[in-house]
Amino acid sequence: MKTLTVSVVSLLCCMLSCVGETRGFFSFNIETFEKKIADADVIRLDVRTAAEYAEGHLEDAINIDVKKPEFVNLATSSLSREKTIAVYCRSGKRSKLASELLVNSGYRVIELNEGYLGWVKAGKPTSKEEVDVFTTPSGVNVYFYCIKHGSLKMRVADKWIYVDPVANAIPPVTDFTAMPKADALFVTHEHFDHLDSLAIRQLTKAETQLVLNPRSSEILGGLGSVMKNGDSKMVGDKWKVEAVPAYNTTEEKKQFHPKGRDNGYLFTIGGLRIYVAGDTEDIPEMQDLKDIDIAFLPCNLPFTMSPEQLANAAKIIKPKVLFPYHYGKTDIQQVVKLLEGSGIDVRIRQYQ
């Protein structure tokens, strides 16, 4: 009798936590779903539209719109079958469609029955990080998250790339222990608002690919892999990165960033070309940058560019999308006005 009672209780607990197995995937209630996604081997997948995702989403969720005809192709090109996929949508309808498609493609899938609306109503954690999503020519989404000043992070599927993460030296204080560990971390140069040993310790794991300019590596006792202007290498086995010049040309500024010491970085991810300039002025080498999709250009006198210089650099590079960054107290709206009619999509984020 005791055994029967225990079995009944166990069955009831299972029924309460798991709405049911539907077409090969499990649909869980909020509490159980929250426990499941705490596992590092679970990928969180938001199948709503990009606009819905930008308004708020589960922390660390990847977004692939299930209503897109290429949903399955995008999913299979960016999601590992070695991990469980945790799917959710607004109310629980689209997520079931997505889950079925993923199961048919060979994935292990769990689904949030009540959807994002239920998650929010239950007071569960969400993210409103400033995030911009771009799709590569090969159909993979790349996410850009604004941290602050010269610090940014990118995500491709479940891989995280950081550039110049700084914890305490620049306000507001950033606790990188609350962020995903870096698969690759890049440092442009050794100034305090770009090289931060605390942030590096908080973000790195044994497998992190740490890349620095020569002087930064020296300061950290030879830590990481060194890249100098003109070098290129692969990030993991899929993406290419090139170290490009970043320096001052104005005579009275040359002391800040001498030619040949610091790096900018040019990433090529699935055909998407991303230029992170580092601390630089509008240098002649920018003429050599071709087919740039996304550019991060600094604007912070007296150390980098004026709004006029930044606008000139943008007209030379001709990126499709421009993020002015590292701009401190600069009136960054000047850049927007200077580039009106240029055809460049200027996006202002909180990179003070």
C-alpha cells in the first residue's frame, strides 16, 4: 500500500510539472521549465518575431522566427543537436509548431506551455538588454549587445564574443560574473577603459580564446594569444578575425594611440563583416576596408574622433549600419545629422 501511495504521488508531481509529451517533445509548466533551462547544456530558443524579442525576452535566449519559411534551415545551421532546445513563444502556440519541426529535424526539445506572457506574469527574470540582430548571408543570426563605452558582446548561436570588457573602471559597474562565459575575448589596447584584468578573469573559462595586442599581453604577463596589425586568425573553426590599425594622426593626439601599437578588429562571421575600430581617428587604412556590414566607430575627444571625423570615416568605410561608440559626453546626435542622406543606418546605443 505504501509503495502504491508513493507511486501515485510521483505520478501526480509529474503531471503537475509536465503538461505532457506532445509529438515527441515535452511541454512544461513555468516552474519546471525554469529548472530545466538552468542546465548549461540547454539552449533557450525564442521563436517569436525579432520585434517581439527586442521588447523583452528570457535571458540568454536565441531568436529564430518560426514563421519564417527558412526556420528549419536557420535552426539546423546554428543549433547544436548535442544540446536540448528549450522553446517558447508569446502564449504557447507557435512554440508547439517550432518544437514539432525541431523534433522532426533530430533535436531533443522541451517547450514552455504558458509562453512568454505566462513567464512575465509569474515574475520570472527577463532581459531588456539593448540588442541588435543581424542575419548573415548564410542565414545565421548574430546578436550585438551594448554593454557600455567601448565594451560590447556578440553572440552567434550559443557562442559568445566580447570586445574590451571593463568591469569597474568605467561607470556603471558591470558584474560580468552574471554574463555568459566568453568563447572568445578580444582586447584592442592597454588603456584602463579597454584592458581590465578583473573582467577577463570573470569572463574566461579554460576554453576561452583570449586575443590581445602585444602590449596588453605583456602587461598581463604573456597571457593570451597576441595579434598585431596585419595578423589574421580563425575564431574557433568557423569565423575569421583580422587585426587592423588603430591610431591617432593629429599631432597633439599621437601620444594617446601611437601608430602600430593598438588594434581594431575586423570579424567575418558567415559572410557578415563587422568592423570594431578601437581607439582611432579617420586613418588612411580605412580606405582598404571593403564590404563592411556593421561598423563600431569611436567619438571621444581628445582621444579619438570628433563627430566630423567620425562622419568622414563612415563615408570612407560605407557600412550598412553604424554604431557610434566610446562617445563619453559627446553630443552624438551630431553624427546622426552629419550622416543624413548618406544611406548609412546610424544606430545610437548607450555607449557613453
